Amino acid sequence: MAGWALLPLRAFLGITFCFAGLQKLANPAFFEASNPISIQAQLHGALRRSPVHALLSPLVHVAVPLGVLIALAELAIGAGTLLGLWARVAAVGGAVLSFFLFLTVSFHSSPYYTGADIVFLFAWLPLVLTGSGGVLSLDAYLAERTRRAAGAEPSAVVPIPFAVVRRVCGAFDAGRCTMRHGAPCEPAPCPFLAARPPRPPRLAERELDRSTFTTKGVAAAAAGLAALVTGGAAAAAGRLAGGSSTAPSTPGLSPRRTGSPSPTTPTSRPPGGGSGPPAGAKPPGTALGPATAVPVGGAASFNDPATGDPSLVVQPQSGTFLAFDAVCPHAGCTVEWDPAAKFFVCPCHGSEFNGRTGAVETGPAATGLAPIAIAEGPDGQLYAK
Ligand code: FES
């Protein structure tokens, strides 16, 4: 029954990993360096917090190929789990990937159970132990087909309760059979004990294993090709829907798609208000890009020149600019700007932060977003210290 009992878990993990892989491939923002949800931003965040940060440094230089690899791995793991093809290998892959994400993304989740990756890691373990359990499984189908093609006996062992055997065949009692009214025991009438037809010649199990391995390899290659085509189609559809995106050089400003649809040039500055410098004075710090890239009521992202962290600048009213480190203090996900609520919202566990102060409004984060000093120069550029 193990295969049937684990079927809901298998379906959930398979669908979730397929969805996660396709979503990454279809979302151009995942590969856009200046976007807070990009693989680059997540790697930079992990470099600061992960217990294995030393191992991650070289990966920063290959962030895009790594992102593609992770997405394809998720797709392959999900497809293998759903189809029951190399199911145990897929489960091991899922556990390894979840462990990697736990170490890099959600290691500091507090309490620990709010991080999804540790839950995924343990959810994979039953499938690592049982595989597909032979239920709705290409593994089982291909193995059986190979045995039949080779003329071998079916591999299934069917347990029959002893009570059934006794009921059908009678009980032995001092050499006599109760079913035969005390006549000497004779197995012939009993379907379980009667002599079997001659067995087909026994094939070497190793030979069968090799044939099964080859058949499953061909099936895996076909499924992999289908997954690649599906992933490619998802990536193309994502780019068509979201437009092509070229990563702007950091620390340049990149308007968030969730912001106000049309950037507005600040034309008037509140007297004595806003964050602009005294007239004519160029503020200290690194130029991020034109202030017009930040829509009024919206946000733009940049990488903090001081720390390299993904960061967000908002313009709550014309001419007022506020900037915050976008790394969520809870477990290091990158927060996003919600233009309707005027809050920063963390996509991982739902923490919300005040849009003007960065203070926590809703946990589980315990502390607020770190502010970044920012000012608009007379040249219309934003400068971060
Ligand atoms: S990482 Fe958990 S709420 Fe942000």
C-alpha cells in the first residue's frame, strides 16, 4: 500500500517542482540582475547570510547558467516524480536541491519551520525510501514490459493470507484433509498448492536489469526532451508576455513593474521637504540613475553600492525619495513593493514593512528594513551613500 499512500505527496511534489521550474524559466525578472527576485540578487543575499557562503562566491559569476540549471533540474525532478520515472533518483535530486536552498535561502528562517525548504527536504525522504512504490509508475511498467519481452516470470510476489489457503484447500489434520472428508492430503485440487506449469527458463537477473535500465534510459531521454521543449516554450512565452529584458548595469535604477505604470518627472519639490540636496550642490555618494526612473507612488530597484544588496527606492510623493535594503531580515528573501498597499511585502513568508520607514508592520520578520541614505542631485540623478 505504500505506493498508494504516498501518491498524494508524490503528486504534490511533482506538480510543485514542475511549476517552480517553469515559473523561473517564464519569468524574465528571474534573470534580470537588477531585479530583487533575480537569481543574482538571491545569490548576493546568500553570500551575506548562508553558512556555506564561501562555496557560493564562484557561483556569482555564473548566476544565469546556474538559474537555468536550477529551473531545469526542478522541471526534471517534477516530471520524474509525476511520471514515476527514475522516481527514486528524482526524489534524491529533490532532497538535494531542497537542502541546497535551505542552506542558501531559508537557513535563518525563524522559527525554523517557517522556511519551506526544510519541509520539502523531509517531504522528499519517504519517496527516497520507496520510489514510486510501483503505483502509476513508468518505472514499474517498463520493468514489467522488459520482463515480459524477455519471457521471464512476472516479478510480483502476491501474498495470500494463510486463512484463505485453509478455507480453500482445507486443513491438515494428522495426515488427513478436512476438505476431503478425512481422505489423505492431496494438493492437486488446491489452486495454491497444485503443481505449477513448468517454468520458463530462468533469465539472469543482471541481464534483465540491464535491459530495464536501457529502456528506462530511453524513456527518460524522451521525457527530458519533452521537458526541455516545454521549458523553452515557457521561457519564450514569458519573454513575449513580459517583453525582452536586458539586465541594466548595476547599481543603475530599474523601475519595478509593480509600480505606477508611467514614470513621472518630479516637477515640483515641497519647500524644505523631500530628500534633495541644497540647490546647486551635488550630493556625496554613487550615482544610481535618473530620478525619473522612479515613478511617483512606485519603486525602482538598484544594488546598494556599499553592500551590493538588492535595494529599493520609492517616491511616495513627488520629489521625495526613500531607499531601503530589500533583503528581508527574517530569512533573507528579497522584498517587493506593493503599490496598492504602499508597503514592502516579502514574498516568502508575508512580512510587511512600512513604505515610509521600513519598520515591520506584519511578521514573522522581527526587525525592519535597513534605510539607505539617498538624495537627488541638481543633475537629476539619485545618489546613494
Ligand atoms: S524571508 Fe520570511 S518573511 Fe521575508
